[in-house]
Amino acid sequence: MIRIENVSKAFTMHLRGGARIAALEHVTLAVKAGECVVLRGPSGAGKSSLLKMLYGAYRCEAGRLIVRDRTDYVDVATASTRRILALRRTVLAYVSQFLRVIPRVAALDIVAEAARGEGAWAEDARRRAEAMLERVNLPARLWPLPPATFSGGEQQRVNIARGFVDWRPILLLDEPTASLDAVNRAAVVDLIRDKKRSGAAILGVFHDEDVRDAVADRFVDVAPVA
Amino acid sequence: MSDEAPLLIAEGLTKAYGSRLALENVSFSLYEGEALAVVGESGSGKTTLLNLLSGIVAPTAGKVAYRMRDLRTRDLQDLTEAERRFLMRTDWGFVRQDAREGLRMAVSAGANVGERLMGVGERSYGRIRNVALEWLDRVEIDRDRIDDAPTSFSGGMRQRLQLARNLVTSPRLVFLDEPTGGLDVSVQARLLDLLRALVADLGVAIVIVTHDLAVARLLSHRILVMRRGEVVETGLTDQVLDDPQDAYTQLLVSSVLQA
Amino acid sequence: MSARAAPTSGYNFAYLDEQTKRMIRRALLKAVAIPGYQVPFASREMPMPYGWGTGGVQVTAAILGEGDVLKVIDQGSDDTTNAVSIRKFFEKTAGVATTTHTAEATIIQTRHRIPETPLREGQTIVYQVPIPEPLRFLEPRETETRTMHALEEYGLMHVKLYEDIARHGHIATSYAYPVKVAGRYMMDPSPTPKFDNPKMNRSPTLQLFGAGREKRVYAVPPYTDVVSLDFEDHPFDPDPPAEPCALCGARGVYLDEIVLDDSGGRMFACSDTDFCESNRAKAGNS
């Protein structure tokens, strides 16, 4: 499902006189359907960058980032904008540790919108959104409220619900349990296992060791660039 | 993925005013349902680009082509004025920064929304009024303001009325020129939310000119960063804003204050 | 009816010089060829101020011949100041026969009304028009209205009608009610009451319109479709008066309100004085 071949990444800070900061060097790994691969390594090692590059949120100038879209193999590093947008609609899901808050949109609507997927019925999407919010233990009284005033953990649960409610064959998880307590971390572990069973390929970064150990089939160590 | 042709194609668009190059060599393709943000500071050429794309101004070099409803892609400069005006009234929308330019201020809200329908031959008063009422609902304007002229509306209401007026004929492409300019923050939020929802619901393609990167991030899939008439960077909105490659883009992104 | 007489010397026939008449006739030909389209013409200075029918007078002067019989009415009446002045003007400068009887006239110049007596083939009616552009009050820019006519973009007029219905519950325009001519151009029928609009539709007469101050002429050839604008669910209503004429008893004709005294006494009588008199004469004879 995912094949990362010899990927390197560096940031050029033009505002700092063109200083070049290397984030990744020659990373190669693969993830199969139904498998959860966890990236390990110290902070700043470029793990998040790798996930973002797979999602197209970061540019990749060296190496190949191949994802499988049914019978097609697409290299995200060189794919057109249009192709990446299509991948995000049906193949790739990305869940980070921050919810980017949009004013005025209720938590339920955020998740329902994601549940709409490709031509789902609005009613159906709502029900699935509600079911997902229940699974992440978000109290029903919060559902009609925009998450701007939620606690970090509550926001993160909305974030997770949004990322998990619709089917994607590839999930990219970047510290999804960062602001969650033990109960909610367990709920996320459950969700991840369900996705694995359904055949999703998961590539994730988990700070929390319990979660890491509970979901990982394999570890890949990412060393910081010297 | 469907192999549909692009909806709007810009090729080598250039506009010179005398010896001053307002826009140089801009090219891109926009597909149905895509939202493109054009960001840049004053003098970047973004408004010039919008005027070229909508056929209001003719390019000095390059061309703009649009795929009409009959599926033929036509160069805008080849259209007769009648065709272009018809396009502007039916398949396209143009939301202006100053609502007074985009609305008929002396005429009621209902008439403002219904005008395009009347322009394409709708002859039932009852139907026109019903459609106008539905649209007022959608843009969150109180139904009983339908007979009021926009002179009595607030800035935010006027912009929402402009939206309704433009969207009533289900256009496939809408141009927006700094639609939130000059509005209070809470009013902006409402308008942006509405825009976001309508774009998603109607599947309309938009080209939005804005200097506000947050607006670009919220509304667009793709972004064009402009400086002094040139495109300095382009790509997926989140990619360009999160991982800017060009020096100017990096400057823009880092200049945005966090509330 | 006053017979032909020698015109006052020193004036060309019907006041205007022949070159001017030629220019106006050319404009009229173009107008007739494009029904409802406003043709610009070089409006001359006339011995009456703008607003007193200079356009109508120029059109009449251009088409008047020695054998014509001219009737001039103002608001349906032959004996208001305007009608009298203009009629005398042509008597003086052209020496043509004039009449107050619609049926006898070959040319009828009118301000703001169409005679009740049905007009025939061979007659010509000349309307005095203040503002020829039906869209003027909605769109002040001449550049824009010309483009709208050229591109047949008349949505704005329906906006105006919509506004009327929204505001008053019905289309409030009661005179100068916009019409579509020969299915193409939108036209202002001059400030005649909307009651008269149906008379313009497929009339056997040639209808000519002159606006002196605005320097435009337009025309509706005989048997041309003239359709009043409306909505399907608010169809055009000529709004005929409910009462008969107090003087001659005719029904379904346009009436004037005549104040009788200072205590609110009033009566309604035919606006078309010739029509009313003829009815009374006929009643008297029968």
C-alpha cells in the first residue's frame, strides 16, 4: 500500500539567509494492507515530516513516495495537485495532534462532513458521525458546539473522529493520542485495530509507549540527520 | 478519476499597461469543483489576474479559455460580447469586494436575487419569489428582509446577498475579489463559513483573490502566490503554506500573526 | 374641420426645410424597418420649447403633404392649449386642412392618448414622447441601455415589474407601460395610459414616435405585434374603468375625472372629446 523509497527532505530557510536544515535522509520503508508500522526516533528526527510528505502537505524533492490507489501506483512526490486532491478524497487520511479549528461549525458537522465521503447520504453521514463521536467518548452535549472552546483532549477527539469516520485504505497518524487520557487512548487503540482488521495500511508516530506497543506490527527507526 | 477537461485554462497570461507589466506569464488549469486562491500583497497583480480571467480586461499576451456548458472550450476573447455577458449572468458569478458594485442598491433584496432568473426568461413572479426566499435562507438573511433594499443592510448582509445573487443560476465558476475585505472579524467568519458550505454543496469552482492566508487555507485546495505580477509559487494550499519553498512565500507565511 | 388655406408666407411648407425633412424621413424609414428601435436624428430647434411636443411636430412636419388632413389631440382633447397651438402652427406654416374628427384625419398627432375610434389603414398616428428609453429610470447610463437593447438583455425591466408587485401587490405602472415590439425591441409606448396599449397591437395604422429633446424617433409598422410586459401569474391588465361616460354613456373607454364644484362633486367623461361628441351626436340623431 505504501512504499517509501530513498526519501530525503531538507528545509531551506530563506529568511535565515538560506540556511538549510536537513530533516530526513534516505528513508526507505513499506507498509502492507492490514499492517501498522510505527516510526520511532527522537524529536526532530523527521517522523512528522515523512507523514506530511506522504499526504502531500510537505514537498518531497528526493526519492519516491508511492501509494496504491486501487490498481494504480501513484508517486505523491511528483503527482499533480489534482491527483493528490483525489487521493485525499479516497485513499489517504491524515490525523495529526491538532485540530485546525474553523469558526461556527459544530463538532458533529465537522465529523459528518468527513463521513459524507463520495456521495453518501446526509442522514447516513450524521448517524455515522454520531456513532464515531460516541466511540471516542465525546459527550453528546458537545456535539452541536463548535470546538473552539473545547479542551485540548476534546478537540483531539473530534479530530480523531473526523479522521476515522470514513474508510481510507491508508491512514497516516501523527501523535493522535497526544492530549488524551488513558481511557481515550484505549478507545483510539480500538479504532486503530478495527481499521487494521478492515485492511487499512497504517503508518504512525506515537509518543505514548502503551499505544505504540498495542498497535504496532513493526517498528521503523528514523534516525535524526547528523 | 475522471478524465474530464479543465473548466478554466489560463495560458501565458500577460498584461501590460504601457511599459508597466502588471502581470507576467501566468498559467494554470482549474477543474470543476476546485477552489483556487490567489494571494499576494498590494500590487501583486492578483486583481489584474481576476479581471483577465473573467474577461473584463483583454490580455496583452496569452489566453483564457473556458469550457462552456455545451462542453466546447472557447477562448474568452473569441466570444461575442453577448456571449460573454450571458456567461457572466448565468454560468459565472463575480462577488466584488464592495457589495455596492455587485448589487443593485436601489432595488429590493428579492429582486436582486431574482434578476438573473428574470434575465434567463423566468416569467412567474411566484416562482421567482420562492427561489429568492430559499436563497435568503441559505445565506442566512431574514426572510422578511426580502422587500428591503440593500441600502438598509449591513456590510456582511450585503456580501451574503451578493453571494445569493450570484449563485441563483447555479454557476459553475465564481470569482471572488477579497469578499471579506473590510468586514468585522465575526462577520467575516460567518461569510467564510457560508462560502465554504456553499462551495462544498454546489460543487462550484472558485477563484478567490485574497491577501488573507487564513482565508486561502480555509477555502481553497490550491493556491497561487503572486508578487509583482508574477507567480512565485503554486501548489496545494496546505503544502505551500506549511512548506513554502520560495523566499517570498516564506516571508508571507511568517508574517501572519497568531491570535 | 378647417379647409386648406394658403400658408403664411416666409416659411417653407410645414416650417422645416426640405433637407431636414429628408433627414427625418430617412430616420423614420430606418425606424419602420426596425420596429421599436430608437433611431437618433438631428432634432432641430423648433419655435416651441422642449417638452411641448417638438419631436412629434418634427415628425408630422416631415411627413405632412398638401393633401393631408391633420388632427391634433392632447390627452384626448382637441381643444387644450397644446393641441390648439400645434394645430394652428400647421395651419399657418402648411396651410393643410385640419379636423377634430378622428375618422376624417390622415395624420393624427397626439400627446398621451390613443383615440377611441379605431384607426384605419392609411392613417398615421404620431406620438409625442418625452423619454424614449424605457429603461432610463432603471439604468441611467446611455451606453448601458444601448448595449441592453442590442443584446436583448431586458431582465432589468422585469426587475422593475417584480418590484412593483412586491411593493404594491400588482404592477403599478399605469402609463408608459413597457411593451415588446415584433418580439424583439422593448419600447416605451409614450405616456399613454396602459389602457391604450392593446390598441397598439396589430393596429392597421402606421405608428410613429418622436422625442425632440432626446433626439430619437421610433416606429411600429402596421400589423405589428406589440405585447405588454408582464408575469405569467400577474398578467397585463389594461384596467378598464368600471363606469360609463357620464355624457355619452359609452363603456370600456378611458375616462377623465371632471371636478364639478368645490364640494367634491365630480363626474367621469370620455377623455376622447371627439369620440364623446360623435356618440352624443349619434344618440341625438337616432
